[in-house]
Amino acid sequence: MPGMTTVVQPIVDTDPRSPAARLHALLDPQSMEPFGPDDGTEVRSACGLVDGNPVLAYCTDATQRGGALGATGAQRIIDTIQAAVRQRCPVIGIWHSGGAKLADGVESMDGVGRMFAAMTHASGLVPQISVVLGPAAGAAAYGPALTDIVVMSEAGRMFVTGPDVVRSVTGESVDMESLGGLRVHSRNSGVVHVPAKDDAEAFARARQLTSLLTAQGRVEMSLLDGGVDLGSFLPPESKRAYDVRPLVRGLVDAEPNFVELQPKWATNMVVGFGRLAGRTVGVLANNPLRKGGCLDSLSAEKASRFVRMCNSFGVPMVVIVDVPGYLPGARQEWEGVIRRGAKLLHAFAEAVVPRVTLVTRKSYGGAYIAMNSRSLGATAVFAWPQAEVAVMAAEAAAGVLYRKRLAAAPEEERAQLLAGFVAEVERESGGVTRALSLGVVDEVVAPGDSRRRIAQVLADAPASRGRRGNIPL
């Protein structure tokens, strides 16, 4: 009517699976702007903010043919990734897709192949985070696997071939959840880094990780409070198992606290991000609660990928060591502990970011080397007063070195004789005295002073960043 102003209400997509709804849920309120035309393509892209930091994001459209990807949709993802590389900002992918469009044949396969190449070329240049909220099959499974971090909700599913194909080829009867559900990929395969109960939690975790990798901050010594004595997290008995996670949470700042990756896979190794005196750090820690904290094939692989990711994005590392060695056994050899252990040696040796090692109780044998030793280029190595750095435990070493003399001694004298030999081994090669004299341990620090000393080293070390891609080891 004349004289009246017509207010045009924005069209709101009420389907929670739509790309618009999901991208709005991921990004800061009022920050989302379309990236590329809204032309009905099976992928939508947007630029926006996460905690005020610029990001690019793309989302497959689960409301169209189950989110199947054709060449056009793959190109939209390629364009988004390449723009993120040019702008040096993170790129977040939201996945709910049946994979490549069957009807498009080779054209769709060529498109997703070029998408894989774009992801690989961006690897290590900008953080790539995937959020899997529904079935992600075939190409839509390999896409997230090529990115740095995979977050998956309980509704997520990832598999190369679906249950029907598996049944027809192998005769196995499985459903989507048992084939590629959250439990499978967070506990058995290690594909999922961060499990979430629903879409909202998945987006919250993706945002948290994006902020930690994007706004890394710097060490502000004034932010360090007295905190707790880290030594209080160790049991009084030196050989008793304990969970290292409370110690890690005590090390990093309270807000945000430790964000663990792959918490249910290879649980004898703990990895994740937090802040120390305001600065983002990556933390690796042996966990004596699982397998006595021994390194094995899977934990070495888990740690090596994390080290490479930190190095790629310039995140300094803190390595908490309480390790009796590599887990022995035929199965470990068959599972490639040599090859996978070598990955960890390679990852630390090539890393250029500042990295501090703290030995809390023991560091023995080949695992001593692998856990960011001075010989692999650690920026600093600290040890608590009771720590032991040696080829093996003093009692085991004495048993080997003095085997003949112990065997020749009367049985009633062996215990006393062994105790003397153990004391001799401890004097010569155990504890930290020898390690200090050789320079492989820089300083013995008190547990209560550890946060301050580690933070000071990171504050003084020049910033650096690796130049290699973050291959999905």
C-alpha cells in the first residue's frame, strides 16, 4: 500500500541437515557470507568467523541425493580450499555424503580425485578440519581422512564400501554402525580424532580446535599462577600405574583446558592441545595406566602424526615422559613396531618447532630416544629429582651385567648381592646424574616449578614452523 514500507523477511531453511543451517551453526552469529554462487550445487561454501578468526567452510547437501558429490560439487570444495590457502586461514568441511555420484560416472571420479589433490596440496599450509555428521562413504570418507583432524558425531558413519557391497562380496553381515560408526573409528581404527554426541557438540569441538590452531597467542609469564604441584598427580609408589591425564590438565591452563585427540585409540599415548601461559601447545604424554606406558606400534604412529601436525602449524610441544621402553612381543614385531617406531623418530628429528621434554619417573632404552630426546633435537630436557634415565631399569640391568656372578653365589646371598649391584648400576648409569653430566638432561626441576620452567623455555625460543605436509600416517 502507498506510504507503507514492505519488510522482506529472509528465507530460513528449517531443515537442520541443509548446508545453510549447518554452516550457520558452525560459524559466529551474523558472520556467514556465501562463497560462490547459490546455484543448487550439492556443496555450499561460506566464509565467516570462528571466535572472531576468519575461516572458510564447505558443506555437502544431505538433502540432495544423500549429499552425493559430482564434478561441480567437488570443484566447489577445491575452490574453497584454494581460497583458504591464498588467505592463509583454516578450512572446515562438513560431511554428510554418499560419495561420488554414480550417474556421473568417470566425471565424478575425476572431480573427487582433483579434490583429493587440492587437500593434499593444502596439507600443512592451513589447518583442515572435517566434521562428519552423517554417512560419509567412498570419496566422502577419504576426503575427511586427508584432513588434519576429524570430528564425528554419533550419527556419523565412515566407510569405503557400504554394508550391501560388503555382504555381496565377502558374505559378512554388518550394518552401517558396526561397519563404520563412531565406536569403530574412535576406538578401533583411529580415524576419528574427536568423538561428539551430536551435531552441536561436534561444531563446538571443531570451533575450539580451530581457535587453538588459528589464534595461538604467545607465552605471557604473568598468566602463570601458582597452580597445583604437578608431583601430586604421581602415586607415592614408584612402580604403581596411574593415569597421566590429570597431570596433563594440571600442566596446561585451566581455560581452555586440554583437548585430547584420539582419546580411545592407542591409549598408552596421550596427545592433544591446550594453552600454557596463554600460548597454544601440543602435549604428548606416555600413560602408565595403559600397558605400563610402553610405546608400541599404534602409539608410536599416533604420536608421530601428532608431532608432524604440530610442526606443520608452528605449535610448540611439551613431551611428558614416563616410559619403560617398547612393548616386547612377537605380535608387536608382526604389527610393524620397527616401521612405526621409525615414524616417531623421523617426526621428532625433522621437527623445527620449540619442544620441551619433561621426564617425571623413568625413560628407558629406545623409547628414551623416541620421546623427544636431546639427540633428536629437543629444545630443552628437564627431569624431576627422582627420575631415571638409562638403558633399562637398574635391577634388570644388574641382572644382565652380573648374571654369572649372581649365578655362582650361594642362593641365600643372591638378594643382598643383587642389591649391591643395583646400587652400583644406579650410581654409574641410573638416575639423572649421568644424564646431566652428558648434557642429555639440561636441568633437574622441582615438580612445582615445572610449568614456569617449561613456559620460560617456550617464551625464549624463536618461533618456527615446518615446511612439510601433514600426511595421514
